[in-house]
Amino acid sequence: MKDDERFNVNLGEGKEETDEMTVTLTLDDDTTLECVVINIFKAGDREYIALLPMEGPAAEEGEVYLYRYSEDENGEPDLENIEDDDEFDLVSDAFDEMLDSAEFDELIGEDELDD
């Protein structure tokens, strides 16, 4: 994604209830990209959101988009691009650790089921 990208966020409005929360990003070329919310997580002093596109080349590649996440006074979500390399490294590392922990927890769960 480009650094100057603008987007609107729509958290699953108008969707039938499902187990997955989705976000519709409206990119600055007015195309929309439907993404599944992988997780909202903390890294450093801020919260971030990890999004996985549902269709297209990015989905096929398993590309994950990371953004700063916050909510306004009305509870509406706000996403911001991460433009600083050090901040992006911090967020990427936190996301990778979260994935590693989830995989470890799944392995432990499977081992416990085998007993």
C-alpha cells in the first residue's frame, strides 16, 4: 500500500452476522478492498489492526496489512498508515510474536486432546 493512501473504514455494517469481522477499505483511487480483521493488538503505547484481504492478488499471496488503530469519541474506528520504519518494525515484530503464540497454543491444545 502506498504511503499517501486514504481510506474509509466500515466495520461490517450491512453484513449478515458472521464470526468474522470485516473492514471495507476505500483506497485513494476509489477502489474498495474487503478485508478480514485478524486481530486488534497493542504494540508499544498504541493499538494496531491486522487486516487480510479477502480477494485479489494480495489475498492470494497472504499479504497482511497493518495500520494504527484508534476509536473516536463515538466509538467509530480510525485507521492510520504506519509511515515510520522503526514503528513498522515494532508492529511487525509484535504481530509475528502474536502469531507464534497462537500457533504454540494450538499445538498445546492438540497435544492435550491426544491424551
